[in-house]
Amino acid sequence: MSFTKQAQNSGTLDIPMGGLGLSSHEKKTLQTFVGSCVAICLYDSVAKVAGMAHVMLPKNNTTDQVPKPEGKFVDVAIKVLLDKLTANGAMRTRLKAKMAGGASVFQTEGNKNVFNIGTRNVDAIRAILGENKIPIVSEDVGEKGGRWVIFDVASQIMTIKDKAKGVTTI
């Protein structure tokens, strides 16, 4: 099994670090590679629309209300995804979430991660989705290494490719 960049597929939208994107008629699969960052997918299975953000940090620490790239901060990324999804036919009451990432990849002191970026990202996502009453139906978070995250809009299956665990679906 190869863990290098996925083959370019015209039906796949690659989400860059700090980026976000929505599915379309042409792009029915969303994918990214995360370490301490988190891939958060919000989707409406009735409207058949999904969005993925590759969040890097928990909170916008700039003076810009919507800094670029839009997916960099959890708080901004989820707001932008919600706006874009509802503008494309999703209903907030039908939205569900899946997420993967949040690994401890930075220097540690003993058993304590110095930065805890991965954990902080996951905690921020849980809090904001909770405030918005969007259930997280599955997740693959934590661990020590990076992973590929692929979300298929039609099936709502998230596939995670991880060197340590192999391939899992949630």
C-alpha cells in the first residue's frame, strides 16, 4: 500500500493546508493529508453536498475577520463552511461531521506534548460543532503520525490511510 500523494483524479478535490473546499457535480471526493492539523468534513446527505477544511490552529489570532487561507483557523473555517454549505442547498439541521487528524507530531517533554496543537484543534472543533448542534458521527484523532483523509460524498464514508494502522473507514 502506498502512502504517497494520491493519484490525481478529476473527480477529487485536493484540500491544501489551511484550505477548504466544497464538493460539486465534478468533484465528488475531498482529500487532504494531516498531521497535527485536522480534516473536518461537514455534510448533508440529503442535499448530497459536503465541505472539508484542513484546519491548522484552533482560533483566529489575527485582526482580520476572515483571514486567508479560509481554512487555517477552526473558528473561521467552520463558519465559512456553514455559510458555503447552506448557500449550496444544505440545511443546518441535517448537517453531520466527521474528522481525522490532530496527531501529536511536535517535540514532547516526557509524555506531555509541548504545543498540544492537535488536541487543541480537536477540542476547538468539538466545542464549535456543539454550539452549532452539529453531531460528530465519527472521528479518527490523536495518535503520533500523519494520515491521508479521503471523504466520498456519495457514500459519506471517510477513508483514513495511516502508516501505523493501515486503511480504516469511518
